[in-house]
Amino acid sequence: MSSSRSRGWGQALRRRWRQILLIAVAIAVLPYVLIVLYAPSFIHPISTLMLRDLLLFRGYDRQWVAFEDISPNLVRSVMMSEDGQFCIHDGVDWVQMRGVVNDALEGEATRGASTIPMQTAKNLFLWNGRSFIRKGMELPLALASDFVWSKQRMMELYLNVAEWGPGIYGAEAAAKHHFGVPAAKLTRRQAALLAVSLPNPIERNAGKPGRGLRSLASLIERRASRSGEYIKCLYE
């Protein structure tokens, strides 16, 4: 009787572990399935932060806008601020990434090396925060999304899910909230201010910039004005 009961417990335990394993595999595979599902332009996905706001009953402001209806000023500014090699790399800037790894191994403070595909993957499928676990999950997702999505679709997704303030997501909501204009009408200065606020949109207010933010915006505005060769993959 005791032996029979032990076998029953063992079988139940194995079934439970199989179930846990299957759930873990499904969770790991789901983002890659969603990458394929998000490829068509009529799909307008939300980010994990938007989902969090919904679950906490906070609500959020996001008005989807097609890539063609986003000012090229914003596209240029975001590229030159966040990922100047966007049109060249395969989702990961391996030169920058090697520098980060070397700094970490030497015990030095690491600099940012997130590309736009990596940030888009984080926004759509992962969570905020600095950790090697999340960064390790970002890399294959960025490579897969860059392989499946066109560069234009990638930029469209990024600019429609990026956070630009508490409850403010996407270029259209950000342009209207901070400057009272649609994303299509952003000036070079407004676009540069939005671009440099992206690393920390809660503390960096594009509509009410301090001296440091204005200085950064001036730098990005100059870079954006000379970005012709860097953005060919988006406007050819």
C-alpha cells in the first residue's frame, strides 16, 4: 500500500513538473510567435508598460499613427540619438556590445548599447530595469524581429510604443501632449527634444526642458540635419 502510494505521488509530481516545463516553454516561445503576428502594418500592438497601466486601471494615451504620418524630423532625431547604425546592423550593434562586455569584465561602469530593435523588443515583450537576464533575452528577440520586420516597420512600432511621459505612449500622443501638434507637424527642435527625453521620459520633460536637455537637443538637431546617409533604409 505504501509503495503504491509513493508511486502515485511520484507520478503526480512528474506530471506537475511536465506542466510547469510546458508553461515555461510556451512563455519563452510566445514573443517569437508575436513577432510574426506583428509584421502586418494593420496590427497595432501595445507594450508591456501599457498592459501594466491597464491592469492597474491607470489608463494611458496612445494614438497609433502610420510611419508615413510621422515627421521625418522625429525619425532622424530618434535615430541619431538612440541608434545611429540602425540601417546597418542586424538588430544588435556588436561593436558597441563588445565594448559594454569588456567594460563589465574590467569592473568599469557600462555604457548603453541598446539598439532600436532591442528597445522595441523590450517595450513589446519584456520589462524595464537593468539586468543581464533581461539583456540576454533582448538579444535574440532583437535579431529575430530585425529579420522578420522591415526597418520601416521596426521604426513604426518603436515610435508607437515608446514612452514619453507618465501614461503617454507613441509619437502622436507625445507630440500633442508636449507641443500641441500632431506627430506629422513636429519641427526639428521639437523632434530633437522628444528624442533626447527617451532615455528617461519620466524625469526628462520634452515640453518643459531644462538647460541640459536643451543642450542635448541642440546636439541631436545638428546630427539629424546631417543624417542623410544614415536613414536611407527608411526613405529610399
